[in-house]
Amino acid sequence: MTEEIRSITCIACPLGCEISVQGDNGKITEISGNKCKHGLKYARSEYLNPKRILTTVVRAEGCTLPVISVRTDKPVPKDKIFDCMEYLKSVTAKKGMKIGTVLVKDILGTGADVVVTKKCEG
């Protein structure tokens, strides 16, 4: 048995509750401290499968700036963030790309697309 207690600051609403999640062998046994149902859902998700939006820059070719900003269109598993960053080192945005252009579809099988967030002007 590997019982653990994890403290999570909820970001689901403006209250910012400190939620305590108790788990045993990867299963939640108790959640406390949330003041709304959104906190319960957030804590469960954060404990079992944490995800984050990835925001970074990639190289730009033929653009005014040497790099442009990009982000994922949905959260990716937290344990895949560094793999995604490594993959994006090999990606280059091209002149003429507009905000919202999909640069990488379904990055590393996460289901998230990487989209351009700055126009690539030359």
C-alpha cells in the first residue's frame, strides 16, 4: 500500500480552495477542502491525470522575428510536456502563417493541436 496525501490549490473558480486529496495505490480515497463541485472535479483530474496548456515559441522562417509564439489548443498530459517541447525544437513556422493556423496536428498523440498565436510576417 502506498497511501499519500496531496495538497492542491484549485484554479477552477476564483475561490482558490486548498484541497486535500488522499489516495492509495493510484485511487482516490478522500477529497476535502473544496467549496464547490468544480473543485471536486478539478482535484480528481489533477490527482489522477494532470494536464496543462503548453505555451512556447518555435523557429520562424521568413518572418520579421526569429521565433513566434504557439500553444496547444487543449491541455496535454503533464508528463508529456517535455516530450512535446523536444519535438517542437524541430518545427519551423513559415512566412504568412496567421493566428490560429495549426502548426502541428495531434502532437505526440495527445489529441491537442499546436496553433500559431502570433502572425508570422516578413
